[in-house]
Amino acid sequence: MPHDHHDDNPHSLLPSEPALRVKALETILAEKGLVDPAALDAIIDLYAHEIGPQIGASLVAKAWVDDGFRAGLLADANTVITQLGHGGRQGEHVVVVENSPDTHNMVVCTLCSCYPWPLLGIPPGWYKSDAYHARAVREPRAVLAEFGVTLADGMDEAALAALVTRDSMIGTGLPRAPGAST
Amino acid sequence: MTRIHDMGGRFGDGPVPREADETRVFAIGWHARALALTVAAGALGKWNIDASRHGRERLPPADYARLSYYEKWLAGLAKMLVERGIATAEEIAAGRSPAPAPDDLTEKCLVAARVVPALRSGGPSARSSTAAPAFAIGSRVRTRPIAENETVAGGHTRLPAYAAGRPGTVVLRHGAHVFPDRNAHFHGEAPRHLYTISFAASDLWQHAESAGDEVRLDLWESYLVPE
């Protein structure tokens, strides 16, 4: 590791092993009385067990079964989220958008990794990756394809017909999802 | 392009990396500790979220590219601790501190009992403003031609380089919000109106993947001029 820029980049002074870097910074702050190790445990526990995508899923499900709730969520998500006891850090100002037959929404932060923590928890590694940051805005459909998602507006009639099963036409089945493996 | 973090639209990154088990919140134990430590240190109030983002953006490009996501957080945290006078370079090198911090700082220590209420309240950026918004929904606007901080060379900005100098349409108005370009440098919150602007893919990219697609960005009023 280069050691020629200590003043501007104190990270070069830390141990090379990341776990030891965390330990060094935690020790310094704890010895100064500025960090409570029990508070770190509480933060980790909160995001590991309490705040995660199940919260967002509960809101989506409620919007599916309750038109009034859905309209409120789309018009002023922050009020609705606060009323349900959610919201807070990294989700202070939320706009909810919905997909439709002609609109598919996809979220990316190309500059850092902004993400609605109170609704979805801590973002997955790929959301924070250079490849996702770089490509999601320029070639979203190629990125979606890597996730197994093909949007119907990019499909021709033959591809659409391949989604329609016999059972879906009888009514004892549903069409295949675009991009799903057959 | 101002700094290495501003990578939207960049070529050459290859497939988006996936993990075998994406249900795990923290892939490695120290990731969780790095996140928690960063959150707890932020609660001391010696910097704001814009400054901490800028701290990571200012890492040397070679380090930024080499370090993993949470390693960048640790590097940014070490930088903020030294720059804001909480720890010395000697303490960082030793991994120890010989003495407690002053009382006015230790009293801000985030204790375990305060974690849930502190995270629940977060740090809203909306501010009241008497200034009328300059643009209406549906207005055609154009972004500033250079995606750089207007007052600080190499400073923080939230206008991505790929969207500089491009025409777009106002689709939402969010009221006034803290202006990161000033706040990141401790030059005050300088709140100004924030908008969601829609850009046609064909106005952003020479070879748009699908001309009908759009990219929507939240941008502050001073990034925009009437089209």
C-alpha cells in the first residue's frame, strides 16, 4: 500500500486487513468515549433483523388490496410511511412509483449508493457495484437481462406467443413471465 | 467529469457481480461493523451526509477503484475523523487513543438506547423557503454545461457528468432541500428548490439502447436553466 499521502489520506495508516481497520477505528472512538460498542451491536441488529425488504413488501401488498392506500402512497408516500411507523435514515424523502403495462421503473444511484433503507434495508452488494452504477443508466435493458428480466415492449409476437401456455388459455394456469426460463 | 465516483454511463465494467446468497444483509462480519461505526460516528454531528459522501469521493482514484465498498466507507471515515479534529494521524496509525474526547463531544455519543429513535428520525433535508420555484411541472429545462461544483474546485455536486448540458422536462417538484454543493463544504445549507427532471435516453447517449426510455434525476434549481 502506498504510504506517500498520509496527511490527506489517513486510511493509508490503517492495517491492511479490513477487519483490523474497523477494529482500529472502533477502538480509537470507544477510548475517546465517542462510540458505544453496544450501540454498534444495536445498529447491526436493527438492519440484520428488523429493517429489510419485508417492510417494502408489506406496503406493496397493502397497495394491491386497498385502492385508497395505493392512491395515498403514490400521492404522498412520506405521510403514509410515517403513519405506519416506518421512515427515517436514508428514507427521509421517498417518492413511490408504480410499474404499468408500458412503464417499468428501475432504481440506481450512479454517484454513491442512495437507497430507501427504511423500506428495503441495506442494499445488496450488486446495487453498490461499479458495474451497476455505470451501466444501469446507459443500458438498463442489458442489465435487466442479466437479472433474467425481459420487458414485454421489446418482444415480438412470436416471443409473446411463447409466454402463452395452453393452461393459461383454459384458465387453469397463468402465462409465463417474460424472461422466465421455460 | 469531476471525480472517479461519477461513473454513470461509463463503458467497460462487465457484468453486474452477483453473490451466491443475496439474502444475507452483510456478506462479511466486518461490513456490518463498518456500517454501524460510520452511522454512530456521524451522530457526533461533526460532519453531514454530504461531507461524508465527498470524503469518499476525494479518495485518490487508484484507491477508490481498488477498495471495496465498505473499505471506501472506512477510508472516508478515517479522513473525516482527522479533518474534523476528532482523531490525529498518529492515533489512526496507532489504533489507540490516549485520552477521552472533550465533554461537549462525548455527550453526543450515540448510546444503544438512542439507536432506534435516532435512525427512525433520520436527517430530513427538506427546508422551508420563501423563494418561489423557478420552474413549473412540464417546463423544459437544460442542465448546466459542466458538472462541477460552482464555487469549490473539485467540490461536491449531485449533477452527474453524463447529464450535464442536456435538455429535460420537469416532472416533479419537491420543495426546497439542503444544497449538497454547499453543505458538503460546511458553507451552510443554502436550501434551494429540488426537482425531478426526465431526460430522453436519446438526449443522453450517442447510441441509446432504446430511444423511448428515459432517465429521471433529482436535480437542484441552480443546476438548471430554462430551455
